[in-house]
Amino acid sequence: MGRLILTSAALVVLAFQTTTVAFQPRGRLQMIWGGQRTKKPVAIGGPVNEPKPFSVRPDKFLDVATASTVSLLRAGSGAFVQGYKVALVDTDQVEAGEYTFVSSGGKRSKETSATFIARPKQPIILYEFQGCPFCAKVREVVSILDLDVLFYPCPRDSKVFRPEAISRGGKSQFPYMVDPNTKVEMYESADIIQYLVDTYGTGETPSGLGAGTANVVKISLALLPRFGKGSRVISGGSKVPSKPLIYWGYEASPFCRLVKEKLNELELPHVQKSCARGSAKRKELQARAGKFLVPFIEDPNTGVSMYESAEIMEYLEKTYAA
């Protein structure tokens, strides 16, 4: 049974990895997993490392496998922007530098998603923590609706944002949402999801994320393989940066999940630039960094930007652990 789970998890790793890496085998069919490399990347200080497609560091295999199992049990919820569609179109119908992953016989893949009611001018604020199933529901919706969110991690024993959330809302309950665009603040994952769907989505709640105990139970069970990772402050505490980090990723990616856990354990505020399949922000990251691969972080406190989940986690702990 254990071997079956690890095998299934490995397949999920490959499935998510192939959405974000460049691979060009010989022959007429040219696969451009993760999009074409732009000739002149926008200068952002430049990534300090190179992405390593199809690569899992040996010391991180178990973490990636269990994180992949979560995605498998959640059936990939949060992997696609709502209304996601992909089609092969003539090459001239794809803009220069646009994210694409298949090119064949003068055709390229073109991904589209739903037209949303509105887009927030300022990032929505969420106080939450990684191991909470109610918070996980909201995080999945954030990716599905392609929203940018400022996350204030509130793991247990938090000395920074958990007290701030309690002071602001009046009780110790998570997630807690603040929308600076509408001045709306609220508890309750079901209410937050409905608010986001009605205000910034299509008005239709994504499957499996509606109100009801059954959905929470399913998410709780799916999170079990990670044993509550990201739910407690790292031993010794951390140094909170003056500016939030910028984190590019999406909820269904096992590699992104590992980085989110570390961001939570270190209580690091971060703006999530959601970029599930169908997101226009894939093109944006490709232009900024020269290639689309997530997770990707930009740290305005140090000027560092980098790929690779294992290296990102090491950087975060080295830089911000007390």
C-alpha cells in the first residue's frame, strides 16, 4: 500500500513538474513545458539560481511525495483558474512571449480562463495558517479565482500576526479576511469563499469548496500526510522582514506547498501572485524572470530572487530564522 501511495505521488510530482519546465525533445512535435524563454528578461536583480526541471533533491523526496499526495487526494483543486480552456491555434494568434506549452505544425497551445466580475486593485489580506483545513479551502479558491493576496501567517505560538488578527477581529479564529478595496472584514471560510466568488469571481462556487461539513472533512483527510507542517512557529522563532516577500505559486503544486509551509513556520508575510494554469500572470513571471517555473520568490528586503523549492526553503531559514 505504501509503495502504491509513493508511486501515485511520484506521478503527481511529474504532472505538476511538467506544467512548469522547459523540455524540447527532437522531432516535429516541440513541447515547451513552461513556455518559451524570452530573449531579454526584465531585470529584477536576476534569479540567483537556475531552475532544475524534472529534479527532486534526494533529501526532499519524502516531503515532495507527501505534498504530492495532498494534491492527489484533493484531485488537483487549485491547479486551474476557473473556466480554464486550452486549444491549439495558429502561431500568429499567440502573442510574443505568451506562455505556451505545445508547438506543432505551425500551431501553439493557447490557454484561457473565465472572465471575472472584477479584479481587486489592492491585494486581499488573509490571516491564516497552513495546516488549517478551513484556511486550505480559501487558499484553493484564491488560486482558482487567480487572486493576489497578502498572507499574514498565523501558526500556533505565533507572536506576530496571530495576536494582530485576534486584536483586529476580536477572536482567535482562522481564516480572517480583510478586503482593503471594499472595507469588508470577515471570519468563516464558507462566507469568505462566497464573498470572493461573488465579488471577484464568476458568481459560481468551485466544485468541492462550498459550505458543508463533508468538504471540510475531505480537506482535513487530504492534509494528513503533511502531519501539520506549517502550523507551528519554527523552533527559536524568526525575524520578521520590514517588507512582505513576493511569492509566485498556486495551491495545487506540491513544490509550492513546501515553500508555503516554510513561509508559515517563519511567520513571513508574503504577497502571493497566484498563477495556476490559465493565469495571465504566467506570462508576467516569464517576462520578469526569463522563464516560468514555480515556486519563485522575490525578496525586496535583500534583492534576492530565486527558483527551486529546496533552495528557497534553505534561503528563507538562513535569512529569517532567529
